Amino acid sequence: MPDKRISLSEAAARVRPGDTLALGGMTLYRRPVAFVRQLIHLPQPPGELTLLAFTAGLESDLLVGAGLIRRVRSCYFGLEIFGLAPMFTYHANRGEVEIVEETEASLAFGLRAQMAGVGFMPARAWLGTDLPKLRPDVRTVEDPYTGESLIAFPAIRPDVAVIHAIQADPEGNASIGKNKGIDEELAVAAQHVIITTEEIVPQLQHADLPAPLVDAVVLAPQGAAPTSCHPLYPLNGEAILDYCERVSDPQSFQQYLDNFQAA
């Protein structure tokens, strides 16, 4: 297998304007924060992105604040006990970010359809709700065997998935721990997969994500901070509180970015 190690700046440059960018991790755990910061600070960061995240947190709020996100596909966007995600709240309330109505089921079935190589995945989810009215692309089909009406969730194919790992080897095998979220599904469904990792070892003994799925590996110690990366380091609550207290609009967000870059 080839050596897939590249720099963080090289990895960020692989995201193109208009891409669907999927971010791994869950809520405030194992989020690819270092990658997001690098993406924002590219000389010409890519815009008009569709953000795909099972749950969107601090890393996603940074992208929204930087003006890189046109559309959001997630079933949750926030900072858990720390409150609302300030930049998402600001721009969404002004209609400046398109929000695609999603649930756990629609995201899961959409990714499963892509993994299976089919255009949609049928399910009973959303039956009897008003959610299909908000998503004209989600249609109803008839089960050819039972005649039952089912919801047909269209396949979701991310252009780039970025997943933060605990360990990886140069070939791209990666270990992500027990709280996997939907990272395994993202790695199969995405066209390109980038792994940022706390440590690169010569050979990984156990891989949650096998090398054939991975296009690039980036060494990024503390790459999930200030979110947690159990068991290596905990959530930095003070840093997230500081973000929430300092950021409320585009001007304060830019000041936050400038201060972080200067530090």
C-alpha cells in the first residue's frame, strides 16, 4: 500500500468550492477542528459548501462563521450544555444559510443507499409526519411485494469526508475508538476520505477504517481540541465557553479568528 501522508494544508486544499463536506465525530467529541481551522485560513478558502454532519458542533460553527457554508444537512447543530452555536444561529435566523430538514433516519438511510450503490433506501421513517412536505426530493414508493407505502430516502454522497482518528498508519488504516458516530458509513460513502490523526504508527494492529477507504493521512496532534478525544484528552470547556462569550455576530467572530491566529 502507498504512503498516504500529506500535510494539513495539502489536505485542506483538496476541498473544492461547492463540495459536500462531511465532518466526522459526534457533538463535541473527536471533531476535525484543526482541519477546519486550516481550511478557513487557506489563501482562497472554498465557498458554497454543503456541510454534512450527523451532529454539527463547534467545528461546523467555525465554517458557517467564516462564510464557507451555503447549505447545512444535520439533525442537530449546537454546543450541547454550552448553548446554541452562535454563528449558525445568527446566519440561519437571517436566512443566509439553507437548512435541509434532516433526521437521524434520513441521514442514515441516505448514506446506506450510497453504500449499497442504489439511488434510494426505502424505510417507514417519516410516515405519518409532515416532514416530506419540507423535502420534495424525498418521495413515496410502493413495496412491490406487500403494496405498503414507504418513504424513499435519496442516496447521499459526500465529496470529501474528514474524520479525526486516535491512531493511523501511513497506509491509511485508522482507529477511531468506540464512539464512532457514523464515521464508518461516511468513509464508505464519500468519494474522498481524509484522516487527521493524533498519532501515526508504523503499523496499526486494529483498524476501524481500513486503508482502501482512505485517500490521505494527516498528522494532527490535539487536532480535535477543544473538543474531546477520549481517552487522550477531555473536552476543554473553558475554551468553548470563551468562544460562546466572545462570538455573537460576524464582527466578533472575525476578531475571534484574528486573535486565535495571532496566538
